Amino acid sequence: MEFNQNLSGYKISRNIDIYSVSRLNFEIKRNLEDNFFNIYLEGEVSNFCCHNNKHFYFVLKDEYSKIKVVMFYQSNKKLDFEIKDGIHLILTGYVSVYEKRGEYQFIATSAQPAGLGSMLLAFEQLKEKLAKKGYFDQSVKKNLPFLPTKIGAVTSTSGAVIKDIITILTKRYGNFHLIVRNVNVQGPTSSEEICIAIDDLCEYGVDVVIIARGGGSLEDLWAFNTEEVAEKVFKCPIPVISAVGHETDYTICDFVADIRAATPSVAATIVMPDKNELMKNIKNNIEKAIHNLNNKIYSYKKELNYLSKSRIFLTPKILLFSRWQDCDLIIKNLYEEIRNSLKYKRIGFNQIFKSLSSSNIVKNISIKKLILKDFINKIKNAVDIRINNFKNVINFLIHELKAKSPISVLERGFSFVLDEEEKKVIKSIKQVEIGKNINVILNDGILNSKILNIIKKSLKYSQ
């Protein structure tokens, strides 16, 4: 049975298959995933974002177009390099649709740098990161001990490296103390084993640590290019020598370590001085010291012989004679100074004594009395003049005060009108109203009054 429904001028038959939005998106997703499965996609990364430190979201673009990419944690945790904006990638994965938004996107299952190996890229990224953190700065490098009592080695005991180290140390210094911490220098657990070995040697109390391995490819040496090993070496409280690979091989461990040795054999040469050279240097230093000492002894003997033949040592009383003469001269000068000082004091005393005679004292007292009497008269005259001036000023002020006093006004026949309630002077008829009580102040008393009428009138003064 067919049923036709008119919708906006169109007739739709009920037997037509109508897609829902969800169904359409699902069908598109299925077709895309079936037709674009396990494909390779190349482009440049932009708008990179890591959600909750797990899933990667970014855009892969070329010169003309772009596509959204998702790389879930199960896939990106296997990467040995860091994805960031600007790098060129080759992705493996499939095209899918995010049904809730109706957006198609590329689901990446693996990634590798385009034109550059992933390990080499990871190496360069970690090197740049650690350099910014100051791990390679020369200022943080520790000095090696001159003659270590305990040498620690982190390496594999089954390889030729440890044999080379022991051979070199035996040749250079026979009675060395070497503690070897066996680790796997290659493989998935090697980084962790190296970190634990460094901690064990520090706890044991070695003076220096050698991290050693023979040559190999970048993959073989990768355990020494991890951030875990770099951080452990940087934070190690004792000096670390990195001797990984051949002379042309460089690892992150080499850059972080306090000393980088081209080979494990060179590390053994650096860590322990040559005993024969030390003995030779000690012998040369002893000979130089003896030679210098003999020269000093000869010089001191020569000087002693010269002094012993001098007149001072032959007749030491000469020194006393000279000092006695100096002492006599000082005593003579001292007596002369005392004599002169007493003479001058005596003259001064006589002059003071003469000035203190009775006649001079009486005369000086009379003069001072006259001067004092004259001074007192001057003060008295000045005070009298000042008092008269003050009296005149006060009399003038009293006269002015009386002239302007309200009492004087009342005495001349005038009066004041006060508001009985507010006790204010009434100056205008506008301040009162009929029936209001007022007080009229006269010269000889007060009149209590009431306003019976208010007459507005202008005052005119006749000429």
C-alpha cells in the first residue's frame, strides 16, 4: 500500500528508504574505513594537542589541503620521538568519521618522520630539550678525583669492554680498586638497569663512575640516549665518565656526563694516572726540592759567615755604647725642658700675684660698682618709658571700647529687642509675628512685651 504525503509541495512515497543522520554518518564511516584502510598519509603537523597526556589530536596539511588526525594512546605510546607542530610525518592508518559531528578524520596507528629516522629525530629532540634545561652546561661539570680509591664501572661483564678497562688500569696503576656493576647495555631493560647500577655504585661509595659500552648502530646505543639515563647521570653526586661507542659515536649520556671519553680504553686512561709517570714526577720534584734546599742552605751559610765576621758580632758592646750616649742626650734635654718650663711658670705666677694686690682689688671693685649703678639707672628709665607707653595704649583702647559698647548705646536712649524664646536680637519686622513675646532691653531694665500689631513703614530722614 502506498501513502503519499505532500510536504512543502513535494510528494514523498512511504516506500522510499529515508536515512536518519546517524545512519548516514555510519554508512559513510563504514564505506570510508573499508575503502581507505591501512593507507599511508604524508604531511606537515599543525595545531598539535595532547588530551590528558594520552590521545594526540592534530592537523596534517600540505600546500593545498588539510585533514584532522587522531592518534590514540595505544598507538602513540610506542613512539620514540615527540610529535610537534612543523615536523613532516608519514602516517599509517585509516579514514573514519566522527559520527557525533559528522566530520571525517584520519585515525593514525603509527607514525614516522619523513626524510629523517624516528630515532635520530628523538635524539635531536631530547638533546635540544636537555640543552635548554642546562644539562650540558660546563659550569655544572664535576672535576675528577686525582687518584680515586674506588672506581665504579657500569657495563656488561661478558663483553670485551671491561677487559680493555682492566688491562689499561693494570698497566697504568697496578693496585687499583675496581667495582663492576653488570648491566645489559642493549635491549628494552637496559636503560632502567643502567640507572639502578649508578645508584648502587653511589651507595657503595665509589669516587668515580665509568659508563662504558662498545660501538654499534644508533639502535644498539639507544639505551644511552634516553631521558631517564640522562637525568640519572646529571643528578649523580659523584663524577661520571661516559665511554659509549667509538670515537665518532655520540650519545646523550656523553653530553650530560662530566667527562666524555672517546672509547672505554680512553676512559681508563683518564680515570687513573700512570704510576710510572707519577713516580718519575715525584722523583723529579724531590730532586728539585733537594736542589732548592741545598741552594738555600748555602745562601744562609754564606750570610751567616758574613754576619759572624761583622764588627757587631765581634764587639757587641758597640751597640750598647751608642744607646747609652743616646740615653744621656735624652736625659739632658729633658732636664733642660723642665728647667725652662719652671722658669716660665714662675714669671707667670708673679704677674698674677701682682695683679691680685689689695689696692688693685679695691680699685677694680669701685669701678665695677659705678658701672653697675649706671646700668641699673638705664634699665629703670627704660622700664618706666615702656610702662607709660602701655598705659597710653590701654587708656585709648578703653575709650574706644566704651564708645562702641552696647551699654553706651543704651545710655543714649536706645534699646535692644530680643526674641523671648530664642534670645536673638530682632533687627527686622520679618523676624516677628503678632502675638509673639519679646524683651525690650533698656538702660535701667527690661520690658516684657507682646506684638499687638506690625506696621510696615519706610524710614525717611529729613535733611
